[in-house]
Amino acid sequence: MSVLFLTATGHPEANLNSVWHLFSKKTQINRIVVLTTDFTVANKQATYLLALLPSLFQVTVEALHLPDGIEEKKVDQIKQIVMQWLALNQPESVLFNVTGGTKLISIALDHVAQMSSRYECFYQSRDNHIVWYTRPVNHIYKLDPPDDIAMRLKSRGFNITKPDTDLLKLPIEQLQYALKMYDFLMENFSKAQRLTTLINALASNVDHNEQSLKQAIKPDKNYSDLKDWLGVLAGEGSTFFSHDEAQGSLSWTSQDAADFMKGTWFEVLVGYLVYRSVSEVVSTVHVNFEFEKNGVKNETDVAFIVGSHLHFLECKTVKWKDKTAGPNQALYKFNTISQVAGLNQRISLVTLYEISSDALQRAKEMGIQVVQGKDILNLKDYLNTEPAGVVQ
């Protein structure tokens, strides 16, 4: 029997990425023993890990409890509990992951590992390597963590509440519309901004009744400048709206169509720009991603994983009336939601309209990257920057 020892922790990636690596390399592991403590049981960190592991890997999983807070004060007692388990079960080989848990747990496991040539220790470095520090040579290997967001969130007790958020599984009409808008942004960015603001205003007036699906457009200079592009977007057989230039009106095909036009199209566009940039290393980019924990629902516009970094992007098409107060409110809300990502998170606000220097500074303090205005057209240049970086 070959056994892997892990320690339940508030940062489950310290275990999951390593376990994924070991199984992908076909390392022989018959059993996983998870060290738990009163703290990790009370906070359900142990519960989440113990439930997730057998659903991902064909392996027996069991808990070995360290009681009474000894993980913070009693190295010898930790060693004794581990050694008793080893004596009782007599495994042929043992791997100890010393990454998670308290320092005393890591020290205790290291001491136990030195008692037999059949025992080995490793840790997972912050730069995505697995380090077998007891081996004299060939002891550092690059990790290839999974880009499974559902697994990442389930390890923290979250459930995915909205299926089919994969960008590549969205209706093709949504992507086609987003790409038309991208062409407009490339051609004349300020005109595309004004077009977005006009459509946002009209879509916001739709009030879940058939009569409100038809909206009159104010016959001003702005409309005169935009009606050619409205005609292109409406087109023949448009999924979302029709445009009657003679009457100066726009008619939505449904409430869902109006809702899509209020900003979801921009999320799809940002998701597409992300996927185009990272498709060689990412299998899935999620759009309008929803999850919940204990009945509290959360949503992020675009989500994906590169390496061990979980990226959350919030996308805004609003023309800020107050370029400080409005963005700050969005930043506070997004910062709270994004904390589920853990240590290796990278969060960004992608906004069609620019925000104030004060709001940019607040974003920097929160570790939120801001991509604003025309920088959106070069989004790929900012995806892998440090979380605290701000694009101005």
C-alpha cells in the first residue's frame, strides 16, 4: 500500500494541485490520509477536502485527527499520532505533503519522513513547482495544475449554480453580435461608446411587458450619427432587435434580448478576447459565471484559470455619472466576491468608459487591475500582469 499524507488547510490548492500532478504522472497512491484539526473541522475546510478528493480520484480517502489544538503547540504529539497510524497500517511507501497546515505539522511530518528510506517529503512552491527536498538530484518538477474552476470552488465549499457558461457553448448569435461591436470599437471607439450608451438606455426601459419592447429614439444629432450602425446591428433576421429608421424606433425581440444588450454582450466580447489570448494554455473561459455557498449567491462576468491563478473579470459598459463614486461601489462589491479565489487570484475591472484617478488608486489598493477605455482593444497585454498592477 502506498499512502499520501495531506493536511486540510484554508488554501486547498496547496493539496489539490499536487495531488492532480501526482495522479497525472501515474504515481502509485492507494490511500490518501488527510490530517484534520479542531479548527479545520469547525471551519469545514476538512469536510470540503474529504468530500472532493474521492470524487476526483479513484482512491480511498480517510481522516486522521489531531485533537485539542496540538497542531499549534505539540510537535511530539503530532509525530506520535502519525507514527501510530503508520505502525498500524504498515504501508510500503509514504509521501508527505508538508505544504499545508501549521509549521509544527510540517516539522513533525519532516521528522517522521527521516525515519525510513521508504518515506519522502515534498512541498508545493508558490511558483508552481513540486519540490522533493529530500532527494539529492532531480527533485524539482513544474506543476501543471488543472484549469477546472468548479473543482477550485468546490474545495472551498461553493456550488456552481449556472451550467453551460463555457464561452464556446454560448449561442453563436451572441458571439456574432459581440464581434460586430468589436469591429465598431476598432473603427471608431468614441462612436461605439455612444452607441453602447444609447442601446443601454433603450434596453433599460424594457419593463417585462410586450408594449415596452418597442422604444422610440430621440431624433437628435447623436441618433443621426449612430443610425447607420444601428441598421448594421439590426440587419436582416437579427436575433436581438429591429430598427425602423423611418419611425425612429427600436424593437426588441424579447426581454432576454434586451437584457443581453444591457451589457452581457460586453462580457461575451471580453471572454472572447481572453480566450483568443490564452487558448493554448486554457481549455475553458466562463462567461456570466454563478456560484453559491450557504444560500449566498455570487456572480462574476468572466472567469478562467491560468496555471494556479484564478482570474475574475468584472465588465462594465456604464457611462459613469460620477467617475469616482460609481466605480468605487463596483470595486467594493467585486472585491468581496473575488475573495473566494484564494491566494493565487488575479482580479480585473474591464470598463468601456474611463474612471477617475482616485478610483484607479482605490483599485490599486485593493489589488484590482483596471483595464479601461481603448486599452480594452489590447486586453491580451494585461492578462498576466501582477494583481496589483493598474493600467492607466
